Amino acid sequence: MARVLIIGASRGIGLETTRQALEAGHQVRALSRSGAVRGLADPNLEKIRGDALDGGNMAAALDGVDVVIQALGVSSLGDLFRPISLFSDATRLLVPAMETRGVKRLISVTGFGAGDSRASISCLQRLPFQMVFGRAYADKSVQEQLIKDSSLDWTIARPGVLTNGRRTGRYRILDEPADWRNGIISRADVADFLVRQIEDRTWLRKAPVLVN
Ligand SMILES: NC(=O)c1ccc[n+]([C@@H]2O[C@H](COP(=O)([O-])OP(=O)(O)OC[C@H]3O[C@@H](n4cnc5c(N)ncnc54)[C@H](OP(=O)(O)O)[C@@H]3O)[C@@H](O)[C@H]2O)c1
């Protein structure tokens, strides 16, 4: 059993990861600005209100933790069209805070199209992707580089287009750039991958693309 901090635990992948990590028997500290973890009550769950951009909040959140899962996201479609630095700013704060405290394991969600996976976006999708997600993914690329340059034991998960479908456990983990492509995957299956990484080191220092 590990003590896991989940950053961005109130919705989406983070909430689903919180649910599955508890099911797997881990102790979970669930952090978001709202502090909400809808529908979950468990003796191994600690809900905390905190901002990933606040050094004091993050220092407190890291206390006694073995593993960090970073599942931050911007709140609305409108936010995608404003300048975005959430991912890089939060990671610039998180990485040294983890290094200082000797918390080694970081599992982070970015997305297909971030970092070197950008080159694998099809010609047809490239322009609409850039128009809608360009700002977010430019910042996610900076986030990835900060993680890769760290001394942490990191894994970066790059899911394709997210759905709210059920957990199937049947999804592809694409490691080789030649295989990278877009596709859909449920948040529950992304959470399945993230929770497996708490104890599995197969994908250490790797950034696979996840699709059905
Ligand atoms: N949509 C897609 O098809 C797609 C595809 C690939 C990758 N992704 C990526 O996957 C990730 C997860 O997306 P999602 O839709 O499942 O989740 P989401 O709804 O975007 O949830 C984001 C989480 O981050 C938290 N958060 C945001 N700012 C925060 C801050 N400053 N401090 C602490 N917590 C903060 C939010 O909680 P509070 O608001 O309560 O703080 C929420 O719990 C995102 O990075 C997204 O870009 C999305």
C-alpha cells in the first residue's frame, strides 16, 4: 500500500484515479482547489483543499507521501483560448518540492500531442488541434520537459481523446513513436493505467500514448 497524493482529484481523470486507487488499497490524499471528491467516502481518503500553484499548499500536501499523480486540467473550453501556464507553473513548483523531500515517484497526465508526440498528429487534425488545444499543449510540452529533466522517477501518460466510458482494462499503451496515433480512451481506463504505475515500474522514464 502506498500513500498517494492526487493533484486535480475533484473531477475527470483525477476523481476516477482517486476511486480506483482507494479500491486498490492505497491511502489517498485528494487535492483540488474545491477540495470536493464527489461520491467518495473511505477511511483511506483524505480530502484537501489546495492550489497547485501555491508553494505552501504543495509543501503541506507532500508531507508523508510516497507517490504523486498529477492530473491537472483547465476548467472550461473558454480557458483554452486564453494564455495557459497552469501545467508548467504547477510542475515548476512540484518537481523541486518533491526532490527536496525525497518523494521520488511522479506519474503525470499530459496528452497525445504534447512534447515529441506532436509530430505524430495527422495532417488532417493538425490545424484544428493547434487552433483549439495549441496553447494548452504548448504548456504541456514545457511541463513534460520539466519532468524529463528532473531527477524523479517519472512516468508521463499521454491519453488520446477522453470519454466518460467505463473502465475496460483493454487499451493500448504505445511506447514507440512509430506507433503513436490519436484515438479515444475513457478517463476510467486512463485512471487504470495511472493506478497501476503506483507499484509497476515498467513505464519508468517513459511517456506512452494511451488509446483504445
Ligand atoms: N479532454 C480530452 O479529450 C483530453 C485528451 C487528452 C488529455 N487531456 C488532459 O487530461 C487532463 C485531465 O482532464 P479531465 O477532463 O479528466 O479533468 P478536468 O475536468 O480538466 O479536471 C481538472 C482537475 O484539476 C483541478 N485543478 C485545476 N486547477 C487547479 C489548481 N490550480 N490547483 C489544484 N487543482 C486544480 C480541478 O479541480 P478544481 O477546479 O476543484 O481545482 C480538477 O480536479 C487534462 O490535463 C486534460 O488536458 C484531455
